Amino acid sequence: MAPKNCKTAKELAKEMKEISFSEFIATNPHLVGFESSVKMIPMSIHEILTNSLDACESAGILPEVWIDLKSLDDKGRLKRYKLTVRDNGPGILPKNVPLVFGKLLYGSKFGVRRQSRGQQGIGVSAVVLISQIKTGEHAIVKTSTNGKKSHVFELSVDVDRNSAKVHDSHEEKAEGWKGVEISVILEAQFSARIMEYIELTAAINPHLSLHYDGVNEADRLEVPRRTEELPAIPVETKPHPSGADYDLLKRLAARTRYSTLNDFLKGEFDRVRSDVSKQIIAGCKDRLDVRKKPADLCKEELMALAEAMSGAQTLPPSTECLSPVGEATLVQGVVSRLQPAFIEAVTRKPRAMRGQPFLVEVIIAYGCGAELGGTGESSIDPVTGVYIHRFVNRVPLLFSESGDVTLKAARDAGLARYEIAPETRSHLFVHVAGVNIPYTSESKEAIKFVDEYYEEIRLAIQECGRKISKHIRRIKKSEEEAVKGKRKAIIHSLLLRQLNRYAGAKVAGPEYAAAFGFDNCVSEVEEEYGLDVFREEKPERRAPESRRAVAAAGGD
Ligand SMILES: Nc1ncnc2c1ncn2[C@@H]1O[C@H](COP(=O)(O)OP(=O)(O)OP(=O)(O)O)[C@@H](O)[C@H]1O
């Protein structure tokens, strides 16, 4: 017998309704990373700050950002905070303000084939939405595009319509300021990860000048920019053939202006010239009618084409769409904060995943003397015993590490093999620069397990680990050779070599070391080994036979 309250198809049909995307997110805030009160402030800062950086860089402006966090009333475990973030970017046209801040899935970066921090058009409007559903308060947005007038809006998200409700708007004098300022009220739990997020963002964005005024005296930070140079603006590129699949080919073929297969391949894909196009066509001509227009190819033909494209010999993807941080900048940002005994960096060649290029940069800082502001024991990976810091497109990722491909790759890299163990107080930094990053969810907290990403990250960590273990071997050797009086020279040359390589300096002097953030590391070596690092030392003389033997063995 059927149980009670069963429904007929007609009754079920009456219950069906369409919901807006805002309503969906309001009932599922975890999908955009706002499921816990601890994440509320760092996630909001992240969404707003990344927009400021993207906007400034696109407009060729050196970014300066002011973050202000004030505690409001006390409500037991959860407090209300007022978060205000102001930038010096290009500003937003007043007519676009309600769309940017009051409509989810509205933005300028969706489907764009170049590296950017944002990609979905959800971030800042989700902050406004989550703020209003928890506190009932509206967001206040100010913007000025000319430095004369600023437009002020009080707005919220109309959840049923996924559009903005503007409660008030007026003009004010801008007094020379151009940019965007947003204030929201958040119901949240304070967390040390706020400072960690801000510090890591500053470390990986040396062109950013950042002012953070937090809830108390200790919760303040002034980070001046370390370079006046803006990162190169990534240029939009075409998809790379190695990652083309049926769906991508179907969409491109449907709207292409090319009428032959050869022109379609050369015109719509990166790195496809005549030789590569011929190779691809030869690889599928038995399963495809080459005389057809691309738009007329059927499903089986497009599948055959995708297969031939993935097997073709091509150059790696163009890199103009990417903006890696660069080894020198990464090393500088890390050294000045963590004071490692030594540090190594590795940059892999770009690769494509579904036609979307990406590249991996890795740093291992070994034997660190300092900690990052918010780094507690929780950041240490219990399996590898090292601090793992993940970054994507110059943005730190703080949450959902267990689901991130980076953690799996770091664990599988076998760091212990390179003598990088818990007691060495080592930090591993992994930066992925890419187009359309395969995140695990819309909250963009972790990268999915994707073979190409896994392989590149693991190989980069292993390559870096090998470099580190070379230093460890040298230090050990120097200890063994101490009796022979060679230790000083070995440590000295090791340090100078690092300075030269990363600073590009021909002669490394004490001022240069200080400017580059190596001074702490120098004084540590000096104290520990009783050595004057910058004193001129004559190179050791070797017998001609032994020099030749070292060269033949590939030594330096
Ligand atoms: N401070 C700002 N200055 C200039 N433009 C901005 C600023 N903040 C947001 N925008 C514009 O508003 C759009 C929407 O921002 P939003 O944070 O909602 O999404 P997004 O950054 O495009 O993507 P994601 O959801 O992945 O963060 C951006 O694409 C950008 O064009």
C-alpha cells in the first residue's frame, strides 16, 4: 500500500518553481565560502581586496588599499563588525554600481582567457548578500571615477529578483580621491587568519601598498610597496589545442568565421601554424570529412578532431595570458618575513589543462627564524611537517586545504626524502598562475584534483626539494670539513651565491643584503658560525687535476 501524503504528477507540478541565483546562494552560503562565522571576515576582505587589485592592475594604477575593521555591539560569541575597504583604482561608473554590488553573476571577467583573480561575477555581491541576511544591514558603496564627485549608494540585494535595491543615493565631493569604497556589517567571529590573509597577500603582491587598521592596537599593519613596477597586464589568448575537448570544439565551431578546417584550427587556437594544423588533420582525416565547414561537423567528427588535437606535437601555451610572480619577487617577499637559513625557488614551464594555460611556481624556505602574523600550528601539515601556503593568481588560499590538489601533491612529493622534516621549520609556498582555474567550488578556496595540476605541482616541489637538499649536504660537508678549516669558505660562498642568483647582484654587499631582506639571515649565519660574511676571502686554490675532476662531474 502506498504511504500517506503521496503526490500525483499534477500535485508535484504545482510545487515546482524557478528560484533566483541570489535565493539559491542565500540558502546555500557555503557554496561561496560563507558557511562559518570564522570565515566571514577573511572571506569578505578577500573578495573585496582581490577586486581592488584586479581593477588597479587593469587600469595601470599602483594599488593602495585601506582596510578598516571595527567591532560594533557584543552579541555573545558572535560580534558585529563594520568592514570598510577603500582603493585608489579606476572607480566604477555610477550606473554599474547596483549591478556590481546587488546582482550575483555579474562581472567583467567571466570566460576571459587571461589570468585574473576574479572569474565568476559573484564575489562582492555575495558579501553584500551574506551581510544583509545575517544582520539586516545595507551596504554603503562610494565610487569616484574623476576625483571631483563621488557617488554614494546605500543598497542591498533583492533576493527574489537577483537585482539591487537602492535605498539611497547621493553625490559628495571626492576631493581628489578616485576609486571604490565599500562598507558592510558582518556577524562574525574574530580570527587570527585575517592577519595571515593580509600578510600573505602583501607578500605575493609587492606592488601593493596596504594599510590595515584592525580591532585593537596589535591588530594593525602597514605594508609599503616593495616595487613601483606593476605586473605585466596579461593578454587574452586563444585556447591551446592540447586541452581541446568536444564541448569546446562544438562551441567554437558554431560561432567561427572560418569556413575551412585548416583556417579554423590556425585561427581559433594558440600555437597552431600550418605544420601543426596538417598534423592534426592527418590524425583524424579517416574519421572526419575535411571538406565540411567546421560548423557542420557532427558529434563523432568533433570527437575525432579533439583526439587528434590532444595528440599533436605543439609548443607549450603562450605565456602572455599569465602573470607569474617571478622567483626574485617571491623570494624577496618570503625572506623578509620568515628569515630562512636558505631558500630555493622553481618555476615550471607553462602547460595547458582543457586548453587553459597555467604554470606553477614553488618556494621552499628552510630553517625559518620567524613566523607569519597569524600562522599557528594549524597551518602545519601533520603529514609532511612543513607549513604549506597556497596561492592562486596572486591570492592566498586559506581554507579547505584538505580538498586541494596542492596538499596531495606536497604529500606525495616525499619531502622527507630531501631532509625537509618538521624540526627544520620549513615553509612551502606554491603559486599557481592560470586561466580559468578548476576550483572545487564557487568559493575558490581550493583547486580540484586535476592530473595536469597535480603533476606540475608535485614535480615543482620535488625539483625545489632537490635544490634544498644540495644545500643541506653542503652544510653537512662543511661541518665534517670544519677541522680542515674549510667550513667558513663553504658557508660564505653558499650565501653569496644565493644573493647573486636571486638579486642579480654581481657583488653582494651588506647594504644590498639589507635592502633585499637578507640581513637577518646574514647575521644568523655570522653568529652561528662566527664568520664575517662580507669580508673578502680569497677563493681556495685547487690543484688543476681536482678542478678538472669537479667540472667533469658537473660540479660548480
Ligand atoms: N573595486 C573595484 N573597482 C573597479 N571595478 C570593480 C571593483 N570591484 C568590482 N568591480 C567590477 O565588478 C565586477 C564584479 O565583481 P565580483 O566580485 O562580483 O566578481 P568577479 O571579481 O568578476 O568574480 P569572482 O566572483 O570570481 O570574484 C568585477 O568583474 C569588476 O568588473
